[in-house]
Amino acid sequence: MFEWLFRPSCPCDPAAKSWVEERLEWLAGEFENSAFTGREIILPTPEYFPDAYDGSKKAVRILLDRVCDYMDVVPDLVELRLVSNASKLEFVNEAGQYLPDAAGTYQEGEKKFIIRIDKSGLGDTMGLVGTIAHELSHVRLLGESRIMGDEFDNELLTDLTVVHFGLGIFLANTPRNWESQYTQWPQTNLRKPEYMTPPMFGWALAHLAYFRREHRPEWAKYLSSAARTNFKQGLRYLLATTDTWYKPPRNS
């Protein structure tokens, strides 16, 4: 109601802001067809996920195949394995902060890409789709030799690739950044997360709406309240300032 009283601001710190913009540019050079240039945005609705889901391996496989289709991955090239880390010990870092287990992992097998999904996350379909999309982004990046895997922003870039392919809502609603995994952005004193934070998702999704010329996008209603707050802040800032290096190919 009183937004006009406050000067628009980017939800990210300067290092994260620049990183999102630079990596969106890089992704635009790697993948021509993206959500920023008209690719469909995938929503958590029966239209996009019409199959019954009961948490079984068969149901997870059907879900994975659908996400493969949305991310231009050949399903037959992906092997699914469900794993359990229930007996795994919990570790903490030097500050006493919990070190989380991975919700999913990616591996290159002899004939197929292997995606492992932790069974503990099978009851959260929003998070599960986000995890699958993240691991399939590894297929598009590592599996297709677009990156080597030792980049300082490997996991961050993998998250941003999910946004690029139109499934950003799922990760934005279930962010997986942990205090125990923070380091520093190169050549700065600013803290760098291992995975994208809610403000970073808000900034990336704000670009999505801005360059699709959707100032009040219908898809924003599927964002959680926290994700929507960061998104609205980012979009308001973009609309007021146009302050970004990123320009999708059709807007160059």
C-alpha cells in the first residue's frame, strides 16, 4: 500500500546481483530456447503434472520423465535411483552449524546419467520437482560438457539453469541454502552461498517477468509468500531503474 514511500532496492547484495545477471547472459549464449525468450513457464498444476503421485518409484519415474521433457533431456539417458540416508550420521562445521545431506545427486555412468533422489523428500512434490530439475540441470551443464564441475559457482549455476528452463518456481519455493555452506564471493568480503538464496531467486524471477513484459504475471501467484516478496521487490526495482546487465537475445 505504501510502496511509494520507499526507494526501490534490489533484493540481492551487489555480488549476488552481478552474478545473477552475468550468468543469465552466459546461459543465454548456451541455450537459445529459454523462459526469457518465450519458453513456457512450468507451474505446479495438474496441467503440467497430471499423473497420480503416490511416492512410489514408478510415480517418481513418471515425474522425472515429465521434467526431462520440460528441460530437453532424453529420458532414456537418465537412470533413477532412490536412496535412503536415514542412518547417516549428522555432522556440523567448526561453528557448530549442521551440514545437510543432499536431496539428490548426479553421476555420469558408463551408458546413462545417474540421478539419485533421497527417499526422505518423496512426500514433498514441490521440493521433489525442484530437486529433479536441479539434477537434470547438471545433465545439461556437466553431462553436455558446458562446464567442468570445479567452477566456484557450480551449484549456483545449476540452480539458475532451472530458472532459465522455466521451472524456477519449484526451487524458489523450496530453497536449499544453508548457513554452514557459505563461503565468500571471489575478490570480495561478501558471503557466497553454495545454492541460490531466496533473494537471488527473487532477482532472477524478476528478470523473467520483466523481459517477458509481464508486470503482474499470473504465474507469480504460485510463489510462496516469502518467494513472492523477494520477486516483487526485484521487479519493482527493475521497473524503476532498468539496472541490469542482462539482455535476452531478442532484447539486445
